[in-house]
Amino acid sequence: MITALKGAVAVVIAWVIANSVFHSPEAFLAPYAALFIIGNTVRNSMRVAARQVSVVVLGVVVAAVAAVTLPTVAALAIAAGAGILVGRIPRLSPDGIWVAVTAVLVLLYGTATNPYLVMHRIGDVVLGVFVGIAVNAVLVPPDYLSDARDLLVARTHEVADILRQMAADVKASAGTQGSWRQRALSVNKSVAAETAVMDGEASLVGNFRKRGWLRIGGSELFRPAAEALDRAALHLMGLILAVEDGDFNENGSLQSAVSELLEAMAIAFADAGRGPVHDPTDHRSVTTLPLTRERLTALEKLVQQGTVTTSVAPSIVLSSRGLLAALAVLDREEYGS
């Protein structure tokens, strides 16, 4: 909704200035160029603007050279081919194709060698991108850090839900049928939490909304939690593989210890998602973290005593330690490490 409003404002302003103030014969290019800027971050909008101006200028140059040196049909063919080749310059991606499009349109209009129209064409594009940059930077500029925070919260609850399902299935001796692994794979294949946070931080460059984040500690508030959640996703997969291979039918004590540990970790992750992950300035701790440590210690004692017959118990312990370490970071116990 906000992007649509910004696009409408940018188009109207660019059109009014180009048409009513400068009386440009091709005023439509200004709102066209402005619309390309909307929706980008403030920093990226500068790059998009530079690409837009570059492709138009290059397209006009290609068309002018072709029109001066070749007949109309040949000029059209050469301009299209040359425009495509020039547009493959990496720095023009993904807008490089517009070099060829601009060159062809200019030739078809028959204005390739008209300096008055060429200057207006370039001027309209420059006007449009500057209007787009101004509207994008002033009218609710994009803030993807809020989206990254929401992703972190959702990720903690995803991990909690998988652990909760595992705990129930182990306790009931129910088969997994690959459901744990499928859900964990969906978490691993989705956007990395740290990548989302870095994109969020990048969106605040040149963004006046950064001041709000600075007042509560800065945009790096969520970096430790993001790194911990990415590690937790890997440890979760290791835990799933170990538990899937475990034979709990003849190990009642192990079955009980594992199910209780999984349940405690599920509660702790859900608690972290509601508290410190959602609001790192909230001093509320993950109150269920001590219980998780106690249950992991109980499982470790079973393994050390040699009363467990399955060979996967050490793997379960190792992966659980990784998840517990991630929980400690989410609880801000190890933010400085």
C-alpha cells in the first residue's frame, strides 16, 4: 500500500514538472523513470538511478551513431544488436536491455539526430530519477530491518514447533514418516536469518528511520540472534537425524529423557521468540532455559553411566548442546562472545 502511494506521488510530481514546468515534448519519460526508483532502499535507489540514466544515454548514443552512418533499416538492425551487446555490461544489469529498447524507439520516432529532442529525452530521465529518489527517501523510506526482526521471531517459533512435535512423537513412540526432516529442511532452505538482518541494516543507509533504531541500540541489535538461529537450524537437523535413528523401544529411560529435553527446548525457543528475540531491549530472560539445562544434564548422566544401549545417544547430546548454546545467545547470555 505504501509503495503504491509513493509510486503515485512520484509519477504525478515528475509528470507535472516535465510537462508543465519544462514543457518537454516527451514528458512521459520523467514519470516512467521515477517509477523505477520506488520500492528500492535509499542506497539502492542511487544505483538504480545511475543505471537508468546510463542506459538511456547509451541508447541515445547508439541510435545517433547508427542513424548518421547507416540507412534506416540497417541502422535499426545495427542499433538493436549493438544495444543488446552494450547492455550486457555487468554494471548495467538488470536494466541493460533498455539500451537496445531506447535505441530502437529513438530510431523509430525519427529523432535520433535531433539534438533538441535528445537533450530533452536525457533531461526527462534525469528529472524522473531525481524525483523518484526524493520521494523514496522522504515518504516512508523502506525499512527492511523490521521485516528481519519478524523473520527472526517466526524462525524461533518454527524451531519450537518442530521440537514440540518431536517431543510428542518420541514420547508416544510414533513414527516420524520424514515429517521432522521435511520441516527442518524448509527452515534451512529459506532465507538465512543473518542475511535478512544484513539486508535490513543495508536498508537503513541514508534512511532517516535509522534514528529510531539508534535510539534503542542500533541496527546490529539482531545480529547475534540471527547468527544463533542459523546455527540452531543446522543443529536441529543433526538432532533430527540422530533421533530418527534411535531405538527407544528398549530404552525407556532414554525415551523419557529425550522427550523431556525436546519439550523443554521447544518451550525455551518459543519463550525466546516472544521475549528477547522480538525485543532485544526487553530485559526479560528465557525463564525455561535453566530447566532445559537440567534436562540436558540428566540425559548426559544417562550416557555417562552406560545405561543407554543405543549408539546415537552421544549424537543427540552433541546436537542438543548446540541448540542450548543458541538458546543462551538468544537469551543474551553470550552476546559479547
